[in-house]
Amino acid sequence: MRPIKDADRLATRTGVDVGVMLFSPSGKPCSYGSTSIEEIIDNFFKVKLEDHQCDHAEGKINGFEVLGAFHKELQAWNEKEKKRKLMYKIMHSGSEVPPDQHMEEQKLALKLRVEKI
């Protein structure tokens, strides 16, 4: 798997702890860690909690919270798109579902907002 090879190479070259978690379309998990994946996750959440406490004390917006909100928004759009496609297939069986230009524009705008962070 290319992502795992890339993660291993990054860990070897930089000496940092690297963890990769992948899920197949069927939901089967696969993970790699330059050290224990559990240790990497624990360290990640420890740092995240410390950053959140510091940011909260200083009145800053936490980037993880913003990304989490974006992720929820994107999930809602994806669910809406699935429903739209299903309804179209029911109403127009045998026809190809046309793309929703408005939805694509919203996803692009979200992607641009995420890239700014």
C-alpha cells in the first residue's frame, strides 16, 4: 500500500512518529505506525487537548473544531446528494443522473475554505 510506504519513508527520514489509518469502502480498517498506533493516537489527543485548553484560555478558535464543523457540513451534503440521486433514479429509471451544479459549487467553496486553514 503506497500510503503506508510513504508514511514509513517519512518516519525514517525525519525521525517523527507517523501513523496512518485507512478504511476500505466496506469499512475494514488497516493501520500503520512508526511506533504503536495507539501511542501515536494517545499523543495526538494529548497535544490536541493541551492546544484546545491553551486556545480556549486565549480566546482563539481551534482549527480542529473548525475542520470538524466542515466535515459535518460535507457529510450532510453527501447525504443530501445520495438522496437526490436515489430519487432521480426512482423517477427516471434507466436515465443517467445529471450532476447538481449548485452542490458542486458548494463543495468547491468548502474545499477552498478548508485550504485557507
